[in-house]
Amino acid sequence: MPDRPIKWNKSYYYFTGFRDPDEDLEQVSRMETTLTSWLDNNGKSAVKKLKNSLPLRKELDRLKDELSHQLQLSDIRWQRSWGIAHRCSQLHSLGRLAQQNLETLKKAKGCTIIFTDRSGMSAMGHVMLGTMDVHHHWTKLFERLPSYFDLQRRLMLLEDQISYLLGGIQVVYIEELQPVLTLEEYYSLLDVFYNRLLKNRILFHPRSLRGLQMILNSDRYAPSLHELGHFNIPALCDPANLQWFILTKAQQARENMKRKEELKVIENELIEASTKKFSLEKLYKEPSISSIQMVDCCKRLLEQSLPYLHGMHLCVSHFYSVMQDGDLCIPWNWKNGEAIK
């Protein structure tokens, strides 16, 4: 007997009338999952997981509130979609460190703490605690916060200097759209760009670009205008080309920014309406989902009758999934009706 399955020619199935297993598999893969069929198949499982997670969810809220109050933090967040038990464990770990070194941890007063992959301070000025680091590393980070705050002030001054040279355009860092950078990495990027502007002085009328925004990138070579209205500017772009690009796109940028604000209002209204109609405990989206995608998703959801969503946590994403704690993930462009071949 051969040690691998026999693969028959297509003509064999054509003449014998037997079913081609490869063709069956291809047909299944062409069948698109629909929202209602997926909820029918996964709703009960999600309800069970959510019910089991409720005690831990309450524990998470309690720990977060206690630590935020004790250390006078602005917020505690997570960069990854870790499970509730994992998050509780991280907060317990931070709580034990607070018992041992309370005065040192109080240096983070007014900050946002983010549990992530590495320790340091983010480009946004958030305190990043690497989940694989030991308490000693966390303690060293809190001890160094005053020097980070000093670097943060220098960074803000650098942003203002760039803004002045570029006619008042605001330099911003958008977490959802940019790679995760430390404060040192972002300062270095700004410094390179600022020095290039000084060497190749380009002239903008003072404050002529106020109200506009730009983000700085290290992985691009040509400037572009984002649909949300901000400019994507490469740190190493040619200043002369940059001047021409900004001046020719400024009006479109203002229109895009106005449209963004209007879209945000519509998005919030639709999220509120969807939450109310389906009696959702929570409706949220992944950072990679745009307002346009969220608006489209919610509009179509409101046309449906979806009893499985009652009391659930619903996340709009790019894929279907039941998270370990019962959150339902659905793609923003979900399909409905009969499965499409």
C-alpha cells in the first residue's frame, strides 16, 4: 500500500459520478459565514463563557479602581487583548509592588499605565510595564520617571518648534495609526526631522496652517494626506517637495478633518442606538477599525433582529471569534442572509 493518499485525475470523478473530495472542500471554503448562522452556532458558547467570567470581571474593576486611586493614576490600560484572568494577575502583581515601594510608584501620579510587551515610556507619555519583566525592572522604571518627564517636556518643545517652521501645523502622535514607539525613539525621529527643516528652510506664512495636523513617519518616503485629514510626513522627505505638497493639499485636509468630526458624531450616535436596541452590555471596536467601517457596520446591525446579542460584549473587528471571556468578535463587513457560494 502506498504511504500517501491516491490523488485521482478530475476525469475519474467525471466518468464515474463519484464525488470529488477536493471539490467539496473548495465549495465549503467558498461558502461565506453569515452573521446569523455564526451567532446561531456560537451564541450559547459565548453566553456560557461570559457568565463564567463575570466574577473575574468584577474583580478586575475593583483592582483597577483601587490601584488608580492609590497611585492617583489617570487610567490603567492594556495594549493587547489579554484575557480577564491575565489582566487580574498583572494588577495583583502591580499591587504587590505598590505595597513594597509605594512612594516610588507614586511618581506616576497623573499618568496612564499600560501593560505591554516592554517597559519604558511611550511616545504618548504613558508608563509602559512589560508583562515579562520582573518587579526589579518595574521599580527601576518608576525611579527614572522624573528624567522621562524632563524628556517629555523637551519633546513637546521640539513639536512646537516644528509647528512654528511649518506655518502652525500641529504635530500629533496617533496611537491607532502609528507604530508603538518609546519616548526616546519618538524624540529621535522628531529631532532628525527638525534638523532637516533647519538646514533646508522652507517658508510658510506664520500660522497659515493652524488647525491642520501632521504625523511623522520613519517608514515612508513620500508625504500623503490621510482620509481623516492629517498629513503623513516622512522624517526624511525632501523639504521642497513637502512645502509644495502641504500647500496644494491644505484645503482638502481641512475638508477631511471637518468630515472626520461629523463622522465621529454619527458613529457615537449609532453605537449608542445599537447598544440600546440589542441590550448590549458593551459595544466597542478594535483600534484598526475606522469610523467609516464602524458606521457601516452599525447601520446594518440596526436593521436586524439579533436576540443572541442581549447582554453580550460585542467587538467589531475583521474576523469572527468568541474570546475566552465571552466577548463576541464580528467583522465590520459581516454578511447576512443565505450563505453565498
